[in-house]
Amino acid sequence: MKNLKLLAAAVAVVLAGCAQTPDSVRFSAEKDSKERNEITAIQYISSNKLSDDIDNALDKSYTQFDLRENISVKLPEDYCEVDFTQISDYEENYEKIMTRIFGKDVLDRENTVHDETGDGMVSYSLSDDDEKMYGCVGNNGFICFAKPSAFDDLFNGGNRVKIYHIDRDDDLSDSYELDGTSVTIKQAADFAQDWLDKNYADLEPDLEIAVKTIIVRQSDQGIYSFDIHASKKYNGVLLDDLVQMTDTSDESMSKMKYITQGIYMQMFKSDEIGSLTNGNGILIPKKERSVDKIISLSSAMGFIENTFTDFNEKMEISAIDLKYTLTPLNDNKNGQSCYDAGIKFDSHLVWEFVMDVPENEMPVGDEYSSAGNIQRFIYLDAESGDLDYEFDINMLMQ
């Protein structure tokens, strides 16, 4: 029988999937930004002109990339520099959250365990293998629970059947049977969003939580389930929910270059969220200053067009967004974890270009990943023009 306590403690690591990116496929971070701007004619634009520029950029044709049909870019409410801090002392919310999930009767009869792990996490949890229930709240805002419907298949619902992107124009009318009830993807997305609005949104009041992806899975016994990924936004700008990457610039000890923020749920029944984890916990945003001008999308597209010139065939850009990267500023050499309560984060506003991996290139039985599926990416810093990317599927799977 699964040791759910150890499994939940490892969930953040599983979702992290730390991967070192080889120098041979990475744009030099040492190259002078000013020189790059001059070579590629990067242009900055004020926020009130960005809408027209986006329309122009999406109407163009490109030699190295195709754009997904009906691709769109959502304008954020505000462009700003933001500092994020990992929340502290959040384990004090254990009783409130677990009562909300399981009910007071269950919480009263279950044995609550107080735990302090070697990586700095302090938590309260309940674990009942007989009743098939698990719940945990950590001091860094980590939340995880599993109900009986998901207990035996926590984050492992079976083989991938199909991926649906709720934030695009995917057809959501397909239906699958969950525990004897036919459920469309649209119904599942609406149910999950309503559940989040009622049961989770107030736990992170500074952020907007929205269902983004549903991946349908089927077990070897033919049982369907839905893996559901919800993203977080601050003033309309996504928090990075795609890339977990190790920074190895200090060869003596690796650190996390990026970590992700997102919510990951499972549905095995039409009327129940069977499991949930918020991965790397809860961050508190603090606006530092407004950003008057950023690199225009037209200029950003021209930049990557002129940078990636050696593709054998065009790559399709599936999604374009502005998002905040998240780099933990933990004291790694002195044993501080990137998931410790109270640590600060360096954050950058970037243009994100996502390239879905075609189904025929997807690994069979892929692990549950941070975005619900595997996606190649390009990040272009919207202020400095610094570039980061990963195209190697094997690296994205690590």
C-alpha cells in the first residue's frame, strides 16, 4: 500500500522535474544585451499601443515558425515588476482547510501528525490507509489532499488519451465516463473552476486562479480520469507554470533557475475533485514599480525569427503569453531549500512562446508534468531581451 505521506512530500519534487540544459542548446546568457538589441532591432512599446502591435504581429508570416490557427494573446491589466515571497507559518491553516475538504467529523476522528522534515518544511497532516484519505498543509503554503476516489491512483491515472487546452479554442464537447456518468470536458472544466472559486480562491486572494488544461487518462482496467491543471495570474500576467530548471552556473552546487506555480487536480467522479496539490506552495506578490514600456511582440517575433535559423522544418507556436518567471533566492550553500517558507524570489516579465509536442513525438505513458503535458518553450525577457529556451523532449521530461 502506498505511503501517501512520503508521496506527498515528494510531490513538489516530482512536479519540479529539475533539468540541466546543455550549453549546446542554450543561448549565451553572457552575450551583451545592448549588442543583441542593435543586431535584431529590438523595439520597445508603451502598454497603450500593445494591442495594435499584437494584432500586427499575429497577422504576419514567419519563415521559421507557423502560428496556431486562431492563436490570440490576452492583454494583462498591468505591467509591473513584482517581488514574490514564499508564505510562512501557513501550517496554522491546516484545520480550516482540511475541515473544508473532508468535514469536521472526519478531522475530529483522524490522527493529526505534526512533522518537521530535513528540508525545512513544517506541516500538519492526516493519513488513513484504511479509509483511503490523505491531507497535508505545510508552513510554505503547500497543500495536498487525496479522497478515496483518487487515493490509489494519486497523480497516476493511467495512459494519456487526449489533451484539452481550456484557455484556447479546443472543442470541449467530447465526453468520457467517470464512475458511470458521462461527462464532457466543458462540464469538467466548469465544475473544477466552480470548485476552485468556492474552495481555493480565498487561500490566494492576490491571484486569479483559472483552469487551463485537462488531460484525459485511462487505466489498464479501462477507467477514465481527468488530470486538471489550473494556472495563477497576478494582474492578468501568468506565473510560470511550465518550466522547472536547474541553474548550474555555480558548478560547486546547483540551484533552481526557475520553479513553477500551479494547481493540479484529479477527477474520477463527475461531482468530486478527488485530489489536489498546489505543488510549490503559496507566494505573496508585492508590486515594486509599473513598467512603462516593454519589448513589442512584433519585435520579439522578429528576434526569435532571426535567432533560430537552423530548423529543418517550421515549428508551430501554440501559445503566446506574458508571464513572470520565478527564481528562488535561497541560500543553497548553507542548506536553505528553494521551497523554504519565507524565501524571496527574483521575477522577470517575459514573452513566452510555447510549442506543443506533436502526439507522435510524445513519450508513451509520460509522467504527470507541471503543465499537464510536455511543451517546448522560448522565453524572451520583455525588458532586457535575454533569451532562454528548451526544445529537447528528453530534457523536458526530466
